[in-house]
Amino acid sequence: MYTITILLITILIATIQSAPARPVTKLTFIPDDKYMSLRQEVTIKCEILNPSEHTEPPQLWHVDLKTGKRTSISRTLLTHPMDDAPDVFKNNKNQRYFYVTKNNIRIRDLQPEDSARYECDCPDCADSITSQNRTLFVMKLSTPKWDVGPGWPLHEESQAKIKCEVNDFFPYVGHKILRNDIDITTVGKSTTTPSNNVYPQKFVWEATITAGAEWHNSTIYCNVLQGNSEQQASKIIEVLFAPRFDKCDESQFVDSQKNFSSIECSYSGNPQPALIWLRQTDKNALTPDMGITIEVKNETLGKYKSIITFNRDKLMSIPLTTKTNGQGNKTEENFYQQLLNDGFIVQLNVNGNDKGKRVIAIARDANQMRSLSSDGDYNQARQANPHAALLIDAYRKHGHRLAKIDPLEINISTSIPELDANMFTVDFNVTNENDVRSLFGGLSRQQSIPKTKDDLIRQLDEIYCQSISLECEHIESDIERLWIARRFEQLRTSETISDDVQQRIIEQMRRCETFDQFLQAKFPTLKRYSGEGAEGMMAFFDLAFKHSAQLNIDNVVVCMPHRGRNNLLVCLLNYPAATMFRKIKGKREFPNDVKSTGDVLSHLYTTTDLIYDGKNVHVSLIPNPSHLEANNPVAVGKTRACQLSLKDGHYANAENASRHGDKALCIQVHGDASFAGQGIIPETFQLSNLPNYSVGGSIHLVTNNQIGYTTPQHLARSSRYCTDFAKVVNCPIIHVNGQCPAEIAQAAQLASEYRDLFRKDIVVDLVCFRKHGHNELDDPTFTQPSMYKKVQEHYKQESPLDEGLNERIRLFRNTLEEQFSIADKYQPKAPHLERQWSGFIQAKSVRTQWNTGLSENLLKYIGAKSVDVPEDFHVHSTIARSHVQKRQQRIEAGNGLDWSTAEALAFGSLLLQGFNIRISGQDVGRGTFSQRHGMLVNQKTDDVYIPLNALDAKQGFFEICNSILSEEAVLGFDYGFSIHDPKNLVIWEAQFGDFFNGAQIIIDTYVSGGELKFLTQSGIVMLLPHGMDGAGPEHSSCHLERFLQMTDSKENGIDGDDINMQIVNPTTPAQYFHLLRRQMIRNFRKPLIVAGPKILLRHPDCVSTLTDMADGTNFLPVLSDTMSKTKLNPEKIKRLLFTSGKHYYTLNEERDKRKRDDIAIIRLEELCPFPADELRQEIKKYKNAKDFIWCQEEHRNQGAWVFIRPRFENIVGIHLNYAGREVLGTPAVAIGEVHQQECAQILKLAFD
């Protein structure tokens, strides 16, 4: 049957080839340019190809672009045109239009007026011949001009118009408007007249902006593409704005034992304000004599940084002064100590006018932090007042258990033994006010001091046992514990929430409620997972973003589950409600021209810029899957990548040193049941303080509904609180009633301040409830009748709104109505390929090949530098011999390059191109199999050195991250890192291939489908060591079959680059090198799953040469048979063995042993996308091969067999036989004898 099919196809091809070709028209421009330059010369020719004996001559036509008039080209037209001829022919006196032959003209000295459409057809031909047409565009270029006004320079908060205009040019192709490197094209409106391609054209783009400090010194660019030439105009915006402090911490840390310690203050203003540093005690301005240096650095956007540096040696030499301490003893202090003790006043001045002051207190070490948070000697006060101290300690430790944080008042305790007044049997009176203030942070100077036991109990009850409380006594650090307790006490008693803030909170809560009511009215059967009952979280978000702006945090990354998510999107994050309404109606949330399946309503996401007090905060709400808490490590990883982009903290250099977390913040939102129940939560917490995973502290918000689906709290966890996991890493926990605006504000402020000061995680437990069941169609009274009786009573008590707030809520509802009315016709925008992703594309349905090779000299340089260490660095003797020296020898020889060398060459080359690389996982620095040694450890000091970070001053950053013993949180973190910036190569390496199954949720919900669902591209690489080496069930297979099953590769069609994942099983170091480089130099990103080697890491035959990686080389999806010791003649080959991965070396060795020259072995290096074309080309070499076998070392129900079999038959057109292990319920056996028998049986099937 197969032979008959081949014969019929051959006859059909021969018939087609023997048929005479049909005549066709051909219209040619010489030169063949789409756009012609002024004064250029062009030849236009119309002809017929494959003419028959009955074919008439063709006809060339000129079509006027303005009128559409069609004129046939003839000699007469060019020499004696009629009156109705187009103007270009009537004005042809200087013979610019030259008649060459019939239907062939030449135009000299091209002008824009010559632009026209030309057609070539055959009107008199008997046969129907399709005409051809082409437009001649003659460019006239003109430079854009900016107009900004009214007035110059602009004034802060003024409305300004910015307009870009281009006149008298042709043709318009496109435009892009940038502010610095940010695309602002959509901010304004553009017009091009005339709208069709008719010369001359005029282009105008204009927008109205609110001038602010963020616009000062910004460069705006107007790029107009005219034909094939982009013309650009730029203008620097100047804005006059009031002086302000940007960052001037009230407490700064100085190491008093270190020379050249410094403090700094950042400020802004235009014109530039003057900054004066004064000693706090005598108000004398600091001067550069005596060893004080004051440096002012200009930064962008009218910002400045003033830095004071102390020359300790010089300051210490100033004669000592004498002072008396509180006990009457004389102590001596040097001038430096006095200077630090006194602190400083920083004063902003413009034109001699005082515009603001800041007081800076200096903390010289961690212990002094305690003195900053108290007014006297804390330990002395405790000793003098032990009973008062014990009472305060008791409330700090146990007060939260009596707090009224449940808005339904179901779970409230009225007494506990630990706080029973009778437990504190001794009455006491405090006589020293300073002692009370030292012990207790909740008193201002104007407040009366609680002096008796009863007074103190009443005060502590007001602080710790009302609608907000604090858990902090589990914190190990005395300094942290004391600071947060005292700051909490201060917020509760000495600082009031302004009416404006309370109104702001109430407005956010009512907007949230109004949005839910609107959805209920329009879509009564919708499962919307509303925010009703938890409206307080909207106020928390708003305040957290506001505090971020005040702390000069540029970027906030938020992850959030489904409840209340849509409220946050529309009510606060500027998500177009029309897009959401479209989605509810069953339409797409993305445009039709992007490839996406979309995701459900409760998984929508956005990024937006929010303005608070004139400061911009970029907020990203990342996509979430239905698997609760899976998005948390993803958000943390994205935040860390953002910090890399911003050169924040750990990634900062000496010139822009900052504390880690200064510029980016992660806010993690959780549900109560999932926070207590999902193992990914403690995994993510364990990452929080690690140097390669920390983001400088996250703020956690637990939306505590007090129920999990239908499971009550006492069955949902064994701990008291759902937040108790956080105590593992010493997180303070704030419990707050979600219906109390003032307390929500206090919680947001305390969380922001703690995170900013200590750069550690903090948790806010927002205790609330669900108005409905798990969704709006669920009846919760089936399982929680008592709770929902309380809920119904709660909604009968609605407080009235003031008139102003009522009006704002009415306007908000009107906006929702407008968005609803346009939803059906609304065209959503694709939220991808912007900002740092600009210039990238969605992968196409064709497969592309990329030159990933490099010059051999560059490779030699990288190879040598990859093992180069400082002279005083002591490398382990074994590593020096077997790793460093051998690599140097191989690089010099240019051959014998092993796997780790190829990896180092790929890494180094990408770093030199400016890409950043992060490799993460268990033991990745050394490598599970002691192969990588990317980080070397000094044998005398334990210091770590990474040679690839010392290639060049301008290289990218190489981060090697030995992770905790976790898969799910770490892979989630690295996936989040990968989606932030395409310039980051992010690699997660499993210790053994099958260990990925601990992260299956991340793979299923993000890695395999993230782009299809969310349009978020990721270039993450998963290295999974794989091979049936007799190691037993759990250390053998990386389960290729599972990954292949998750792809969208086609069984009956050709795959393109647009498959969802790439899956490879490379067999040479050079192939691995090309894969890593291809991953980064392409203009799109796709996850790459690599079945990595184990025994091949040191296999003598598994080596490559520098030539294999030289310029002009690339990754090959299919490898030819080149390693046989017996020279193979393709004519003699009768059997083809197809295989993938390290099994090739076993087959090749067996073939050489048997001296079989009739068998060729073909390697599939890339399984997905399936390399059908390459396989066809390879099979063509062996015309006499009749026997085709797929040979694998995995079991029949595993590995690639089930995936490749239908593709070979349906696409390649050959039937495969199988040679491999038979089906098994585990990946491998654990009995050595059985393993060897299986290996022998595979070879027998392959060769006998």
C-alpha cells in the first residue's frame, strides 16, 4: 500500500511538471525599492512571462493617486500628451519621463509628484491573465517640530499642550512619541492630512499634560516614519516646581569606627534649591574644614543628592571637650562623637527663603536603635519599675487575644488569665515620668502619665484590645520588637487619623461596594467573587500605595487571589471597565490580532501609573491562576527582577548605592484558609531573608473571611491564627477589624514604616467576612447559618454619606454606566510588549534559525576568564587541577570542550552582550554533579568569587543562587523574575530531573500556559538532569512525556516558533551552547525545557570544538550520523535508528562494537517544535533504507515515543517500529540485574 501511494504521488508530480506554464504579467521597478529618494532614477517595465502563441502584448498603466484616473502609457503620452493627460506628463518638457520601449519607461530626477500607482495587465489577451499593480512612492522628507506651551518654562500643575508637527512631506508610514524611553503615543491624538497617500502630507500629534516635577528635564521625542526614513525631533521640557525633600531619613546609620562614613539627603526643585547642613545644637553651618566634605550630585528630573562624608581620622584629632553625664561624672568626648550625638538640621533654601527643614539623628550601630526609640534608659526604667514593666510586657504579648477584631463579633474573648488584673497583685505608683516614657511608647509630651496600675491597665486596654492589635513578642530581635511595640503604642494614642484620610478610606470602601452592586444589577448570575464584606482592603491598598510614594518607591508589584480582585482593578488600578464587561459577556479581553486563549474573569491583571502628591508609583497586579497562593513567589521574583533593572540595593553600584528595597515593593495578598493551608506559603517565607531572593521585605495582606469555602476556622487549621506561619521568620503581625477605617489606616502606616526601616516582611491580618458564599450563587447558610445571620444583621446598619462623597460615588457609577454602554464595541488593548518589552514580538507560526556562533578569539577570551581568579584567592587543589587547569588547556587547544565549558562560554558571551543571567536551584553554584564550579570558594576565608562577573566593566550581571530545598516556590520566583525583563536569562536547575514534580502547579499554571492565557512571555530555562543510569525510580527520568503532552505541538501539521514550550534533549556541548544563546538573541521569548545530562557531563565522546561554536553556526534540531568509527556509505544504509539524548552514545558504541555499517543513527535534538522538515532532509540521504526504528531508553509509556510516533507517520510519512523498555508503572526499576537485562534487550531490538 505504501509503495502504491509513493507511485501515485510520483505520477502526479510528473504530470504537473509536464503541464505548460500559464502566462502571467510581471511589473518590475528597477531599483526594486519600496520607497524612492528625491532625484533618483527608476525604470518601470511591464511584460508577460510564459506567453503562448495567442498571447497579446501587455499594457502599462499610470493611475493617479489623488483622482484614481487610469492612463495607458505610450510614446505619444510622453512626447505629445493630450489636454486631459495627468500633469506629470504634460509637464514633461525636460524629458524626465523617457520612453525606452513599449511598456518600458524611465523616470529621471524623481519628484514627490511622480508618486503614482502603476498597473500591468493584458486587456486584449484571450486568456484571463491576472494584472499586477505597484505604487511608486517618491519620498520627500521633512523634520518634525515641537511646540510646547503656553509659556516657557512650564509651571507646576499648569495645563500644557505639547504638539509635534511635520509639514510638506511624503509619504506618512507611522509615528511614535516618547518621553525619555517611555512610549506616550496613546496619550495624545494624531491626524494626517490628506488621509490617503497623496503628496504633500501634514502630520500633527498633540496632547494636554499636567506639568509636574516628573516632567522636568524629560526629553520628548517625535519620531515620524516617512517612507523608509525615520525623522526625529526632540525637546527637553523645563518645569518650574517648588522645592521638596525626596528622601531625607530622620534616622541614618553611621559606623563610627569606619573612616569616611557618610549620610545623605535627596531633594528636588527648579530652580535648584540650596541645601544647608547645620549642627542641631548650635545651628552652625557645617564647613569643609576640619574633615567634613559636602558633595552635591545632580540627578535626573531636577533631583539632587547632598552627601556629607566624615573624615574620621581628621575629626578625631580635634581637641577633646569635656561634658558631664546624668550621674555627675565627667566624660571626655572627641569632636566626632559630639557631632554624631548632636545630629543635624537640614534646611532647604530658595532665594534666601526657608522652604523646609528635616532633623537627622545618627545611629552608629544596631544597639543605638534602642535609644532612638525611647526617651531614657530602658533597662534602668525596667529595674526601677519592675511591676509596671511586667504589666506592659503582658499586654504586648497577650493583648491581641482580647482584641475586638472580628466585625461579626463571633470570635471575641472577654478575658484571659494572662491579663487578669488579679494576676498583678502589687499596686504601684510610678513617680518618674521619664521612666514611664522609656518603658512605654504611647505617650506624647502633652499627655498625662498613667502612674497607677489601674491607669496603666486602662491605657494598655485601649491600645491593644480594641479594633486593632499587634503580635510581636515572638520576634527574636530586641531592637525590632521594642521599636514596633513602641511605634504601635504611639500611633494608637498620640497620632490621630485626619478627617481627610478617613473620608478617603470610606470613599474607597464605598466605591468597592458600588462596583459590586453595579455588577449584581447588570449580571445577576455572575460568579464575581466580590469584595463585599472586605471593602477595607481597597482602603488598605490605596494607603499602601500612598505611603510607597512618600517613601520614593518607584514600583509596586501586587499579587492577589480572586476575591475582590475585579474591585481593585476597576476601582483603583484604572482597568477599563468596558474590557471587563466585554469579558463577562463572553468576548475577548485582548485584541483579535494576538494569539491568546485568555483566562477567566477573576484572573485579569493590569499595570498602571498612580499619582500621589505629585509622585508617580508604577503598580503591577500580576496574573493569578486558580491555584491559591501560587502567584506569591511569582510576584516576589518579579519584584526582585525589577530591583535588578532599577539597580536597587543588592544590584546597586558605588555610584548609586541604596538599601535593598528602596525602589521596589512587593505586596502579597492572601486568603485566610490558603495562607494557613498551602505549603508554598512557608516556602516563600523561607526565601524572604536570603541574599539572592530577598526583596527588602514584603507587605502581606490577609483577607481573612474567617472561613475557607465552607470550612470553618477550627477545621481549617490547627493554629490560633491563619497568619501563624509568618512567625517562622519573625514577622510582626497586625490584626485589624476590616470595618474600621481609622485602624486600617494605622495598620497600613505601621506596615509601611516597619518594612521601610527593617526591610523585612510584615503581615496585616484584615479580619472581615463574605457577604455571600464562596461565590454569589452559593448559599452559605447551608453550612454556616449562625455566621450568616450575623452578616445579614451587619448589612442593616449602613451609615449615611456626606454630600460631597455622595456626589463622587454618583459620578463613579455614571462612569460604570458609560463603560457598560460601550462594552460591545470597545477595542481592548494588548497589555504586553511595552516598556522594557518594546521591540519584541509574539512568535510566528514559522520556524526561524538564528546565528548563535561567535568568533573563536572571543570564545577563547571568555573561556580563559571563566576560571581566572585573583592572585591571593586560594582555589581548592582538586578544582584547580581538574577544573581550572583542564579548562585552560582545552580552551587553548580549541577542542575537547565539555558541557560545563560550553555553558560558561554561552553565559560569558551573553553577559558581554549586556544580558543578565540568573541560575537558581539546589547546589547550582557547584552543580549537583560537581561539574559547574561557577562560584569558587576561597579555601582560607570562605569568600566566594564568581569569575564570570569580572569579564568587562559594562557586562551584564551573573547571579548564582543556591536555593532552599524547595521546588515550587523557587521555580515560581524564577518564573516571576523571567517575565519582568527580556534581557534576563533565568535558569532553574533541578537537582535531579524528576524533582520538578514538586513545582508542578507552577509549570501547569504559568510556565506552560502563561503566554496563551495572559500574554506574559517568559524565556525561563528548566534544566532537568535525565538518564536511565540504574539510579532507581526517583533519580532517573525527567518525565519528558509529561512536558510533551503539555505542548500545543500539532500531530498533523508543521510546528512554528509559536508553540507554547520548547523541549530539547541535546547531545553535545555545542548544541547546549547554541540553545542558551538562541534563548536570548531572538526577538521573542519561550520557555525552554532541557533534558540535561548526567553521565554525559564527563563522557569522553561528548565534547565539542570551538569551531562548532564559531560565527555562522547555530543549533541543529536534527543531528546527522557523524560519530561512527566505521565510515558510513549512505547507499549501504538499510536501517535508520532514530533516538534522542544520551542514548545515542550507547547505540553508537554498540554499532561500532558490532561493526555494523548498514545502520545510521539520527538524533532528534529538539522534540518540540517537531523538526519535520529537518527529518525529511536527513532521511533523503538514505535512499535504500527500508527499516525505521525509534529507540529510547525510557519505558514505552514514557519518554518521547507516544509523542513522536504519530508525527513521524502523519507528517514525515514513515512508519516507525519501537525498540525500548516495555511499559512500567514507575520511571525505572531499582534492581541492578533487571536494569542490565533491560539495557541488553533494548540493544537487541535495535540491532538484531
